[in-house]
Amino acid sequence: MRASASTLWFLGVGAAAALTHLAVFALVQARIWPELANALGFCIAFFVSFAGHRLLSFKDAATSVGTSLARFAVTALAGFVSNELVFVLLLRALKMPALLALLVALVFAAGQTFLLSRFWAFRR
């Protein structure tokens, strides 16, 4: 697959996963700590992200589904750690509204996730 098509699929799948993450967060944030709402959103969006990236963004991956899943789990967890750190910094230290802080944190982590996905988790 051409790099530009892969990038477009990555952006589309990432947007779908981010919207899933944001929707879950918005639904539960009033009932639990924002940090836990962020984690729950991540857990649900993980499956949207993996399926979309495996089937669309990196469909020509040379790795098995199991290998890609294990590598993507590490990649996604690394992205979540950076997401959560940025989210907590913006939310607690800078007093940014929770939904805006999450949106900024998701964008921040997306670049890292793309690089790790492209060159390691779904290596061609």
C-alpha cells in the first residue's frame, strides 16, 4: 500500500478511535475521576484502533495478527502513558477543562502512536 493511503487510513482510524475515546470519557466523567474515565475510554478505543489499523492502515503488514496485537498493545500503552501524563498536567496543573485537556492529550499521543505502529507494531 502506498504511504499516502496508509497515512489517510491511519488518520481515519485514529479519528474513529479518538471519537470513541472521547465519547466514553464524556459519558462517564461525571461519575468517576477524570483519570479513570480517560483510562476506560482508552480501553474501549483500543479495540477500535487495533481492528482498523490491522484491517485498513497496515493491511499489508508482514507480521501475524498475534504479533501485531502484542506489539500494538505495547505501542498503545506507550501512547496512553504519554496521553495520561499530558492529560493530568493540563487538567490538574493548568486547570484546563477535562474534555479540552483530553483532546489535546489525544493529539499529542497520536504522533507517537503512528511512528511506533508504522515502524514496529505493523512493520512491513
